[in-house]
Amino acid sequence: MVVTTRTDAGSRLGRAARTHRCRAAVVLTVVLCGACGGTSGSPATPGSTPAATSPASTTPPTSPASTTAPTIAVGGSGHAPRPQGIVAVQEYEPGGLPVFASAVFKDSFIAGVELRAYWRDVEPQADQFNWQFIDQVFAEAAASSKFVILTLVPGFGTPSWALQSPVVTASFPRQYGPGQGQVGSLPVPWDHAYLSRWFTFLQQVADRYGPNPAFRMISAAGPTSVSSEMSLPNRSEDIAQWVTLGYTPALYEGAWSMAFQAYANLFPRQFFSLSLYPGLRVGDRRKPDAAQSTMTPQAIVSEGLQYKSSFALQTSGLTGAKNGTDLYNMVSSSSGAIVTGFQLTTSATNFPAQMGDAASPVGALGLTLQKGLAAHVDFLEIYEADVVNPAMEALLEQTAVQLRR
């Protein structure tokens, strides 16, 4: 199913919402009440948390507030401006300071910076926080009049203390990115104990950075795995394990509904972004259903659009090496209606072939940026290696001008 126009996107998303929202409401009630009797969904692989007898943890939260974030007015009534322009992306490496090269903050064509870090790097022990590297990025951004996007990753990046019982976990290999193929403990995306701990962490982030005028957007995460993308391990053996765990599209969509509510409440000044990824090809009866590859993302976007004034939509795999996909078209068709953007797949400086031109890093980046500009998005997230490459400067300056139009 390819979304090609804004009208088509709206009608299809509307149909998906009508189909899935009632089911998601039922799931949310079950998760919040902890009354998931009768269906076994305990993990069946080594390394998973034992004694789970339902798709969500059988230990009920003390109250609905333990899973849903409270409504809090953080940072006053004014909403942050739209994130617009070129954003330099860098991932925090433990002990690696400063996070960004100084050139990033000196370049006038860079509008903002995106800091990516794992939850475990910020809160390695319960209630013990490492804010130093985040504080430094905010200070440098403020001094250079650039905005900040935070991407904080749970899933495989969850600290070990937050995976302890009653959180339900299962063992999966990382499906892409650093450590690809390595098996790790992944919390079940809809598990209410896991989400409660994640939202409690986000409360700390909001208390510290919510009022900061440089803080413009945060990536929505929680029902995630490797990154902030709404991706789950999806090999055939992974899908079989998800079915054993009790996965259904409605259950997954319900987890995202809770996440969006939490981000909207905790970060009322900021935008929060959903990074699209194909859904698992599993239907509500836990049978193979190829249509869910597109229908599940559409239904989750519909949930996000309930917060239209703060919701942003993007993909994190933009490359000039291939033509548009369903997810690219979903972002493109939403441009102008909500905040939209792309993150590049990788660095064209380091991996030009993956970006469309093996013979020329500049050519590869140019192809990719033109594809992003053709979608009329608000922002383009570009890896630091390309931002600080002198050969890319003229191209990036031209792109920055076009994004400001």
C-alpha cells in the first residue's frame, strides 16, 4: 500500500484508526488493570524473565498513574518553534567528551544538533544520573544559538536494573546498527512495568531540560528495540517468538498510544517525533498478515496525530541509493500538515556506496539531500562526519538555504 498524496494519506490513516483504535482501547484497559488472565505469553527463550503468564506482566501496577505519565506543565505555556534546517547527528560514546566536534557549532548552516544516547548511559543505576554530557551539549548549543533534539533509546539500551522482575524480557539479536547480530535482552514493548520505569526516567529528563529554550524536539521511544525507530526484530524466528509472547498489532499500537500520551504530557513545550519502520507481518489473530507492514505504522501515526500541534513524523533511513518507499511517501504526504523530516541512513563520507554513489561521497550526499528536499520536509538530520567534511560545505550550505524557504 503506497501513500502518494496528502488526501490518500488522510483517508487511509483514518480507516486504519477506525479499525485499530477500538481494539487499542481494550488493550490499554487490560494493560493498565493488569488483568490479563487466560492467555499464556511467557517468554520461551533463554534469558527471558520467568514466571510471566500473560503477554504483559502479571504484576499489576499500583495505580494507572504508574504506567501513564501525569499531566505536568513543564517550561511554561510557550511552545518551542518548529525544528527546521540541517541537524547534525552524533551518538554519545561513554567517556567521550565533547560529544560534538567544535566545528559543528561554528558552522552557520547547521541549525541544530541531535544527541543520541542509550538510557543506560544516562541512568546506569536506579536514581543515579549522568547528566554531564547532555548538559555540555545544551551549553554549547545555547552559546552558538542552535537548537537541540534528544534521542534517548530504551529497548536494547535499557539499563540492567530496569529489566528486573516484574519486567518481561526475551532474547533477540540486534537487527541492525552497532552490534548487529548480537543477542541481547529486550523488554516486551507493551509491558506496563517496563513502560512505567521508562516514563519515570523521562520525568527526570523533563524536569531537567524541559524549560531549556534550546530544547526543541525529543524522539518518541519505548515500544522500540535498537533505536528510536518503531522497529522490532523481524526475522521469521523472531516473529515466531513475538507470537509466543502474545504480540498483536492492537497490543503494540496500544503501547505507542501510551507513549505518545506520556511524551505530550511530560514535554508540552517540545515536539516529539515518531521514526517510522515497517510493522511486523502479524495480524490480530497472530497469523501471518503482510498488510500489517504498512497498516501498523499507519495506525500508530493516527494515534500520534491526536497531538498534531506537537507531533512530528520522520524516517531514519534516507538514502539516494534507492527509490521512494511507502514510509518515505507517508512522510512526504504529511509535509505541510505537520512537522516532518528525515535522518540519513549513514554517513556519505564513510559509506558513499550505501548513499547512492560509490565513486563520490559528495555525489552520494547530493543525491540523498535532493531526495529529502523533494519531500518538502522541515529538517534533515545528517551525521557529523558529513557535516565536518570540508568537501561537503558548499552542498550543505545550499541545502540549508532551501530548507529555510
